Amino acid sequence: MVHPAPLEHPLDLTMQAVFTYGSWAITGVLLVLALRMSLRQRSAFPLLMLLAGTYAALYEPLYDVGFQLLFYLPGQWTVFTAYDTPQPPWTFSGYAILYAGPAIYICDHLRQGMGSRGLLLAAGLVFLASCVFEMAGINGGVYEYFGAHALRIFNYPLAVGVLETTMVITLCMAATALRRHVGEGWELLSLFLLFPVVFYGVNFGIGAPILVAINMPEVNPNLVLAATLFSIGAGVAVVLGLSHLLPVGQLGAAPARTAAQVSAINSTQL
């Protein structure tokens, strides 16, 4: 059975305002923090990471079509429309909060010597944040995943949270390696390319079985469940695999290390 898009579903206007003004207020705070980190580190990396994540929201319509997500239309504040999928203004701030913000701090801890336990703890926190944010939006009457997704909790497909978490952790490892190789120069602008490449590489790569299963003309629930379990397992395996590239037993940063020691660890681990 194919699930049609709920084009006439009413939008909760109060929640729309909360998501818009609240998320942009938080993004403003993140902007100040990222700027302070950039000044302290004498590097544009934190600021560029936040801006790159916000920029990547321009491509959200691709994700919406693939994962069958719809921002409710009646009364929606719309920034632009692509693939017949209007985008609300909090899409951009949502990317900053869910993806770029955590990535800034995880990358900072990776730079200082975060270990495998720390990375796994960070992955757990990212997954929890994704669940809270999206469950609030879905159950608050702002949008929904209308496709035949399996394994939902409070109408939120758990596979989406796993894929988002895998994306953030993969991005952090890749961005940290990039920074180590190119330094603090203009080459860091490539973060604007790295962010969407990792985002869609993970969601459309690891999530490909789900995308195919839920977009078939005749949806088979058993096939969707099998595809969901496969993608969840693959995402978890990627995060665990990336954690093995780091030293064992360290929860967070190692501030006592010298810059030379951190550089030596990065050169061997990343």
C-alpha cells in the first residue's frame, strides 16, 4: 500500500512559530559560540562548520522526497520550494542545531585527543537530540514522515535517527582529517562541499535499502522492515568502526597533551 502525502493536513501554527523563532535563537547562540571558538583557536574552522551545515539545508528537498517527509502546507511560512516540497525557514536553523552544532564540539574534542569511548558517547547524545527534536516537530503538528517506515517510536522512524547520527560522526571524522591535512587556510572552505557529500552519502547510501523499499509502487511491510534493520545495523557498524580509529578508554578531550602530541595522535589515527 502506497502512503499518499498528507497535503491537506493542518499545520499547528503555534508550533511553527516556536520552531522558527526558537531554533533561530539557538542558532544565534551557536553562531556566537562558534565565532568565539574560531577566535580562540585562530582558525575559521568552527565558524565555517556552522555555516556549512546551515548552507546544506538548501538540499533538504532531496531528502524529503526520498524519505517521504512533508512539512505541513496550510499556513506554512515558506522560504523556497523544490520538487514540489516547500521548505520552512527553520529548516536551516534545524540543520545548524542538529548537525553543525554538535559537529563543532565533537571535532574540537577529536582535535584534542578524544578516544573511542568519547566518540560513542557523543554518538549517543546526537541520537538522543535527534529523537527529541524530531519527535517534538512530528507530534507537535509541524511535519511527518508519511511513508511506510518501520520501527517508529512516537511516529518517529528510529532508522532516521541512526542515519543522522552516523552522518554527524562520519562528518566529524572526515572534517578533522581534512583540517589536519590542509591546516587553517582557505582550503577549509571545502567544508561547504564535504557537509552535503557526507550527508547524502550516508543517508542515501546506508539508507538506500529503506529508500527503495518505501518508494516502491506496491510497498511490502516485511521488505521495509528488513531494509530498515539492515540500514540500522550498517549505520551502527560504521560508527563502531570509526570509533576503533581512536585511542581506547578516553571519554573526552585530553587538555594536558601538547599540540605536538595531539598532532602525532591525529597523524596515526585519522
